[in-house]
Amino acid sequence: MTERTIDADGALLCAEAFGDPADPPVLLVMGIGGSMLWWDHDFCTALAAGGRFAIRYDHRDTGRSTSDPPGRPTYTGDDLVADAARVLDGYGIERAHVVGVSMGGALAQLLALDFPARVASLVLLSTSPAGPADDLPPAAEAYHAFAREARVDWSDPASVVEYHVAESRALAGDRPFDEGAGPPPRRARRRAGRQLRERAEPHAARGRRAVA
């Protein structure tokens, strides 16, 4: 595993690569609010062992990449799409297989539309197209139930951490869920602290950040 910081037109993006740069590249694009660490280390090393050069990275306002003050983003969704191409630029890669999950799947689709020469193939997880998709299943009932019933005290970091653990449990669906395999407590507390600060922002400011 190697880590580097990529300058994306002034924004600094933290990225990590696994495997031999001579192998076919695979770009891993995470969903909203998730750092690159949600692409599990063992998963990335398995890709490398299978003859792929795997790259994961932190979006802006995530992990060790550039952060803006809560409620005052200096970027748009178009920048997040372009960032994926900039990560490839940072590794000198012209074209890669792109794997996106959730919001990362949306970014991956837009990447294929906006930068078609950069995308060799798409793998889309837990996401959907912007247009009609009647043949795709909806979110699982377990996640709908979590969304309806979850309660969190945003003034209490421990409550926020438990909320994220419960959400991850719901996302796991019928698969085995190992709470110990999630982000270490320090990262979870840091994420909780950031969300606590954001909850203190005026509603309109939070809305602008959500739109971005």
C-alpha cells in the first residue's frame, strides 16, 4: 500500500494504491460521508493479489482530504466527479475500471458520461441511475426500518457513534456483521464531532452543504 496527496486544482485529495502499477487499474469511489477506509484493506489487497492496481481515495470533506468550513463548501458535485479523473491523473493513469458505491456510483456514472475515455468499465453497487429503473430493486426493508426508527442525540458523541454503527448494521442486510471491523473509535468520534459541528450550523447553511 502506498499513500499520496494529489493536487486537484487546489484541493488536496488523499489517495492510497495497492498492487503493481503495471496491472490494470481499478478506481474505488466511496459514497457520501464515507472515507476511503470503507473500502476494506483486505478487499483492496485481494484486488491487488488478483492482478489489479487498486486505488481508493478520500472525497473532499472526508478523511485526510481538503475540508471546508461546515455549511460553506467551495465545490460542487461536478468537482467531485472531476476529482475521480484527477486521482487517475495523479497516478498517470489514462483509463481505469471504476467501482462506485451509493453516491460513489452516481459519481462513477457521471464520470463515464463526462470523461468517457477515462472509464474502461463500471461496477455499480447500492446505487441507481438518475432516470427510470423499474427493474432495479429498492433499498432493503431493514434499511427503511432503520431510517424510520433510528434515534440519535446529536449533542452526544457516543450516541452519534452508535447511530453510525446501527446504520452500518442495517446496510449489511442479511450478511454477517462484525462491529469490530468498522472504523476505529477515534475515527468514529472524529466523524461524530464533525457532524455535531454541522448540526450547530444554521439550517440554510447545512442545506447548501447537502446540495453540494
